[in-house]
Amino acid sequence: MCVTFDLHLEQLDVKTAFLHGELEKEIYMLKPESFVEIGKENLVCRLNKSLYGLKQAPMCWYKRFDSFIMNLGYNRLSSDHCAYYKRFKDSDFIILLLYVDDMLVTGLNKDRIQELKAQLAREFEMKDLGPTNKILGMQIHRDKNNMKIWLSQKNYLKKILRCFNMHDCKLISTPLPVNFKLSSSMCPSNEAERKEMSRVPYASAVGSLIFVMICTIPVIAQAVGVVSRYMANPGGEHWIVVKRILRYIRGTSNVALCYRGSEFTVRGYVDSYFAGDLDKKKFITGYMFTLAGGTVCCVSKLQTVVVLSTTEAEYMASTQACKEVIWIQKLLEELRHKQQKILVFCDSQSALHIARNPAFHSKTKHIGVQYHFVREIVEDGSVDLQKIHTKENLADVLTKPINTDNFVWSRSSCGLAEM
């Protein structure tokens, strides 16, 4: 929204946020060792305020902030309880996003943003960070002249590459090779092998890759999903694949997720793949949604049940994607940018036929009732399911390894480009 509607984007930080919370129950604590009162050595302290270390502290802070900001006339979004929206009489508006003690504030009128900052500063101890350039480990670069916003993790990528001693590794063009397979048969089978693998920072590396995937590099979702299945008992071949993903990351450290001031229209892509899981024989579901030229949502995960055909798998994947559509529509409607019908592309004509035709099908009568949710969504006009060629389906990269040319095209189409 910032890049499409040319909104101001400011950042704030709350100092010692958890200390602002109000306790709802009586809580006692031992006195600090250095605090000694003669004759009162056996007494304990009753807390009057929330304190860092309390399991209730985050929720106490959230409730305190939520109460204050809503008293200022802001509405909490039902689709995201950490997002607040206020509309003024002249069609101006302000959106505030809260992540623990970090805040992003955006709106058309900078004076009104400054007024909100002043109101917050009177209630909490705040740090005004000015125009946003970094949030949650992501660098934000804005090119107002060309109406672009870039999200990058260049510094974080350098950090993890050095951490896992991959900063001088050879570069590769894709995270996984075509026809790549991993299975539990490659896991350590004896104590000696497990002891050897215990020296490998497998979980730490995969966790770092998950963070990168969520924030700025959605095209590694399928590869990261595969290696994350073996966190409990990884083998040497699993570790080789993790290092291969890191090699790909090193070659794309200058690539960032770019949003452009183009049309403000959501587009969805969904796909499934039958040979992605050698252990449980389950299909992989992948779906992606784009807005303003960049990815806003992507998922790559195993389906929860074993299916009997590719048609059934594609149909179930479409249902999962349509559930995401409902949430996206609700979020945009609360922000006064409602989209009546979202276009979702699928490369299975058979799945489209089942979704569009609610008549009884003898070959699909066993499919769980919950997966027919997609029929209702298509029928009421919330979603327009359309056929697309596999080579043009962005979700293809979320379900299986693909060749270099197709991968580079997918990467570019989902908003990743050189800064």
C-alpha cells in the first residue's frame, strides 16, 4: 500500500515495553540478593507492574497498548490483532502495525503521523526512528521516484554464511537440482553416526533459512521444507543439501524482494506435486499470492492425507489456497481496499472442473467434505479459478525442483530482482 498509494512510512520503538504492562493477578518474587533489609530477610516482594521474565509480560504489554490506542479512536483489525486503522473525515487514514515493541506507522498526512507519535510519547517512553529503513532484520530501501520498495536481508545473509563457514563457497543458480530426492533412509542408523552429526549445526542452519524464506526469499520454500523434515535425526546427505541451499543464498545476496507502484490487485497461484515425499507418499501443496508486483504470501507444505490421484491433490491444494483468499479479502476490506473477486490460477483442468461443477462425481465421492469448501467460494464469486499453463504457474517453484531457466523466471515473477 505504501508504494502504490505513495504513503509515508515511519518507525517507532517502545523502550522497556514490558514494564508498561498492568498485572491482572497478584505475583510475588524473591528479593534481589543485593537488596537486604535487616529483620525482613524472609519477606518477598509483590509486583505492582509487569516485569521482564514473566510469562505474562508480553500479553500484559499488548493489552495495555491495545487499550490506549483504541481510546485514541483506532480500530483493531479482526484479521490481524496487531494492526490498527483510523480513518478521518477527509478520507485520510493512518495504519499502525505493532510487533512486540516495534511499530510501523503509515498514512497520507505526515502531520497526523507526527500527532500520533506525540500521543504515544506522552503515554510511553518512545524512540522515534524516523522514516523506516530497517525492521525485524530486513533492510527497507525506498525509491519514491520510481515507486518501488525493496526488502532485503543482505547483512543477515552475510552473517549466516560466515556463521556456517559458507562465505567463500562456490555459487549455484538453484537451491536444489532437478530430480532431487531425500528420505529418512539417509538418517543415521547407529550411535556413532548420530554422534558425528551432533557436531553439525543442522537445526541452527535450517532455522536461519526458514527466517530468510519467510522474510525475503520465498522461492527457497520448497527446498527449506524438505530439509526441515529431518531436524530430529539429520544425516550427512541432508546436511549436504542444507549447504547447497546456503550456496544458492550466497549467489543471490544482492537480490531483494521488490514491490512496485503498479495496479493494486491480488493474484494467486496454486500447484501440487506427487513425488515430493518418499517417506509418507504425500503430495506437496504450494500456493503463492502477489500484490504490487511482489510476493505477499507463499506456502509449501505436505498435504495432511495420502490422496489417490493428482486431480484430488490439486483440488485439495486449491481449497487451501482459497482459505488464504478469504483472509486476504477480509484484511483488505478492513483497510478500505476491498477486492470483490481474487483470481487464482491452477494448472489442473480436472481440479477446475470439480470445483466449478458441484454435481456428484463417482470418482471423487470419497474426498473429505471440508475440501469442497472451494466450490462454495467459487460459486459465491469470492474466487475466480482459472487455468494456467504449468510453465507460467508461479506455484510450481514451491512444489518441486525445477530447471535453471524456469527457476530464474519464477524468481523474477514473484518480485525478486537485483537492487
